[in-house]
Amino acid sequence: MPAPLVWTRLARDRWARLGLAIVVGLAVLAVCAPLLAPGDPFRGDLGASLRAPSGAFLLGSDAQGRDVLSRVLYGARLSLAVGLISQGIAMALGVTLGLIAGYYGRWVEGFIMRIADVTLAFPSLLLLIAIAAAVKPSLPVVFVVIGVVGWAGMARLVRGQVLVVRGLEYVQAARALGASDMRIIARHLLPNVVAPVIVAATLGIGGAIMAEAALSFIGLGAQPPTPSWGAMVAEGRDLLRVAPWVSLVPGLAIGLAVLGANLLGDGLRDALDVRGGAA
């Protein structure tokens, strides 16, 4: 579908516009965090511990006296990085294996899809916790673990698209003319799976942000003093009565980021649908 038509359909959908505005806004805040942060997100001051929101601390301070606003801004960088990198890994694995399974079929398809079935059989969060707990917690581990867990759904989506396309006349003609398997996959199959993969990856960003927050909440994600929204929520869970802002602010940030990604993903799905446009 032509890009101008996609953008026109996307612009007509107010919820997609809202999602795009949220995602772009968070990205700008994340990139400009060093310029916008009013304080050092790593260094605390026990003399300023648990200060309520005021002129000195716009969103309050945590138990170590660190500025909550500064840590939320820097946490946005981590959350967006996790969403983008982990979905990049999931796309690389899922698209590659889905194309191979759908094109070659037979035992190759059966082998890949059974591995995908086993992966999907486990609850995602429990599988994430099990893998993350087996290795030393670190940011690269979080990126890889979330990406690896998310490949199966992407592979099944791509395989389904390939099964539809591989029987079309132009694919059969290319094969009859002696085109190599790699050429057929790259020139004729891959372009037909790009649109649904983009939609799935956009929707997956929200899930990846939630997954990172969950891992950090239980101590298997980003390690202190790295600002992470999930870890910030965990740090403030025992302070909800005396300092609710410590958990409330990063919790709202997580919800806003996931909402923006989901709204944008839904809008892209409608805009890329050849049967109709966004309302």
C-alpha cells in the first residue's frame, strides 16, 4: 500500500493520532532527558528524602532523596530502548523462521512450529522470569530474553501470510523461471509480510515495556542505580501511605507508554488494512 495513503488513513484516526503523539512525546523526553532532568537521577541526598512534590522537587523525591522526575525521564530511555531492541530481536527471529517454515513446509515447518508451540505453551511472564533468573541480571539479558520469548507469535503470523502468498501465480511463475529460493523469499514473500509484522511489532512494544517493568519490579531487570520504571514502583510499594508519588509517577508512566504503543498499533492495523481505512 502506498505510504501517502497509509499516512492519510492514520491521520483520520484520532486515537491513532493520540497514540502517535504519546509515543513521539515519550521519545523526545527520553532523548532530551539530560537537558530536561532537574537533578541527578543517580545521586541521592538523604537530607531530602521523601520530599513531597514542590518547587524544589516537581514530582517529589524518593527514599534516597533522588528527584523522581529526573529518574522517570531517564527511565523512559530504558523503557523505549527495551521496547525497540527486544522487538527488533523478535522480528529478526520470527520473520526469518516464519518465512522458512511457510516456504519450505513439510518437516521444516513442523519442526519450527512445534518449537513455537512449546514457547507459546508457557505463560510469557513465567518464561521470562525463568530465563532471566538462570543468568546474571543485566540490561543486555533483558533485551535478549524479551526478544527471544516474543519470536514465536511473530513466526506464526509470518508463516500464515507466506502460506497464502506462496501459491499465487507470480510466485509459481518465478519458480518456473528458475528463480532461487532466496530470491523468491526476498523479492516476493517478504514484502507481503512487512505490513502485519510492523503492526505486530508496534503492539509488541507495549508488551515489552510491561515485561521489562515486571522483571525490574522483582529484581531481575535493570539493576540499581539504573533508573527503571518497574524498579521505581517496587521501591515505593512500602511507602504508598506516606509517599505515594514514588510509585504512582512511574506507574502512570508505564501505563501511558503502553497505551500510546497500543493505540498506535491499532491505528496502523486499520491504516494498512486493504479492505478499508480508519474511521
